[in-house]
Amino acid sequence: MNMSFLISDAMAQTAPAIQQPGFEGMLFPLGILIFFYFLFIRPQAKRNKEQKQMLAALSKGAEVVTSGGILGKVAELDDNFVKLEVSDNSFIQVQRHAIASMMPKGTYKTLNNKKS
């Protein structure tokens, strides 16, 4: 008889209900996603947009620096390539997307005068 008491006690216990995560459980992962968006994705998209605008505004005579660090003056340009004058009558061609930044007017001339 003692055994029947143990069995009935075991049968009487129910498993705890597993709660589904509600809105509160989704706040933390959602917060992490928002944090990463503002920390990484948005600034990168902003830089890409500025780079595209700078390349679209590129014109003959502009002074630029390539992603390899070469300073030059734009002599010719087309849709894909830019011909840069890197010193007196020395030209190189680079792909348009290799232009990293535009320099203020006079930078190229000032640096070439220091070499002479």
C-alpha cells in the first residue's frame, strides 16, 4: 500500500508550463539589432553615398589622392578611368573608384614646387 501512495503522488504532479517569450523577451535582441544598425550599417552607407557624390563631381583639373596614396591632378577622365598628372608630363591611369579623396586647390602645385 505504501507503494500506491508514491505512484499517486508522482502522477499528481504536473510539468511546469513553458512560457513563450512575449514582447519583453524580444526587446533585448531588437535593441542589439538597432544598436548594430546605428554603429555599423548606417555610417558605412553614409560614407558610400559621399564617395559616390565625390566621384560624380570629379572634373578635369581637380586635385585628388588615390586609395594607394598617390597625389595627382586630373588630366582626363571617362566613366571608368582617370588619367592623373603626378609630376610634370608624367601621367598614370587609375580606375575611377580608386580615387579616395579630393584635395583643396593648390595642394598639387605646392607639393610639386617643394620638390624642385
